[in-house]
Amino acid sequence: MAENNNDRLNSGPASAAFVASGIGCTALGLLTTLAQAFPAVKNSLNWWNPAGPLVGKTGLAVILWIATWVILHLLWKNKPIGISKAFAATLVLILLGLLGTFPLFYEMFPR
């Protein structure tokens, strides 16, 4: 069986960037849904009155994205992580995040 050249590539850093971006998107969707479902969460995310809880939602999502990227990069920097699996996981995470930002979804939860 012939060896695949892609198996020897160091795809860890790229995979870390992909997966971290998906986690950041999922965090934004989750925070949006939680802010709509729980007034206490919505109030705690209101870091700046003119923008309301949007600043807290996006701020926490960006913080989680960057932190996850750093951690995964450090863990995977010298490993041949399957880039196609990382990309597939990223697409699923992005779709979950997108779902959480749709009013038809988050309005299903009582306030």
C-alpha cells in the first residue's frame, strides 16, 4: 500500500485554527440563545449600554476563540492532525453556531 504524502504533513496548526474558529462560532450561537432564554444572562452580557448584550456575546465568543486557538495550537503544533476531519468538525460547529443565532430557534425557549 502506497504511503500518502499528506499523512506526513504537519497539519496541526491549521487544524487548530479551523476547530477554534468553529468553537468560537458555536459559543456565539450558544450565548445568543442563553441571553434570550435567561434574563440574568442577558443582563450580565450587557457590558456597554448603547450596544446592549451584543458586546458581551461577541466579546466572550472572541475570547473563547482566541484561547481555544492558542491551546489547540500548543497541543497540536507538531502533530499530523487529519485536516479533513478538523474541517468537517469545523463545519458542524459553525452550523451549530449559526442555528443558535436564528430567531426561530432561540425564540423557542421561554423567557
